Amino acid sequence: MKNLAWGITGAGHFLRESFEVFNELKRNQELKVTTFISRAAEEVIRMYGLANELSNISCGSYLEECYYEREQGASFPKTGRFLLQKYDALIVTPATSNTTAKLAYGIADTLVTNAVAQAVKGGVPVFIVPVDIAGKIESRMPFFIDREICMKCELCPPAQQCPRHAITDQISLLKCDGCGLCVTLCSYGAIRGGLAKLKVRDVDTRNVMILKELMGITVLNHPQKIPGMIGKLEKCKN
């Protein structure tokens, strides 16, 4: 039985892929996962309709809890588990450019960055999947209203039937839970998600390079690399 810790930060890029990887790990291996969720991650997970999936990965029993930053106070006491050798590894995926920058310069003022600091101090292997490594990326976006397609119907079924009351002339992403009902209700196909092409800033690339040189941290370029690294941990034990 392996005990893993999963740190989630507030990025949409690689978010669904990260959930898919941890669901796969739970299906195929005997392990427990504790999830550490930043304030921004809590919002973004809801926007992308993934909040209910967390219970499939961290069911709430011992070493399978979900810890939300908003509930952990300023001292993040639960990160002390890394000093007690409770986990075989900490995986942070996706890691925003903000989180990557803080880790590169030793700042540990959030739940996830503090977890990384404590893990390194406790000799627990840390794996980071940054969203901004180099070049250009295509990032999956939450639902939005395409104003060039929207007919501004006087009676708008998506707005009337949204269970979160998140739709006016736009979608309030802080209310949206990503259920997708609005997509099916719009007769004109004006509500959709999609991909955005983004250029990675040079400062973010430099921070990733710094991160790669830090003791106890391994940088991965995609969540799909995580199962292989977990397999290597098992071989090292044996």
C-alpha cells in the first residue's frame, strides 16, 4: 500500500488530465491519496465540473482526506505529516506559474507550497507538473458565451434553468459548477468551452529551470508521466 499526497493549484491546463491520472492510479494500484487543494484550485475545480470526482480519489478516511486551504489556517498544520514520513511522494499537478515561481524562490505561504517545503525537509520525493514550461501551449477553457453567435434571446433557457444562477449576458465562473446544462439548452450553440493558444512567458520558463535544479524536486512535463514515476518509487523500495 502506497500513500500519496496530491497538491492541486488553480490552473485549468492539465487539470482534467491530472484527475484522469489519479483515477487510473486508484483503479490499478493499491494506494491512498490525500489531496491538498489551494484556494484558487477549489474555484477552478468547480468551474470545470470536477468537484464531485474528488471523492473518488480521496474518500475522506485517514490518509484519504481532502484538505482545503480555506480551512487550514495560516500555519497549515496538516503539512506536518510530511515530516512524519506519512507519504511516499507528493505530486503537484497542475502547478500554476505563480506556484512554480514561489517554489523556485523558496516561498511557502500557501497550502500547496508549504506542503512542498515540508516534503523536501522530510525527505519525501516531490514531483511537479508545471503548466507553463516553454514555447506555446493549448489550454482548455471553462464554458463561456460566444457573443458573435449569441442571439440575445428575450427568454434564454440557459439563464432560466441554470441551477447555479450563473448566467446573465455572460457566465459568472465563480458561480458556475461546470455541469454543462447550458450547452445543451442553447439552441444556437453559443455556449461552449474550447482551447486557447497561449505563449509561455520567459520568466515562467526561467522559474521552471530553477525548479529543476532544486533538491528533492523532479519536474515532469505532463501528468501522464506520473504513473511511471510512482512505479520507480516501488522499485526503489524493493
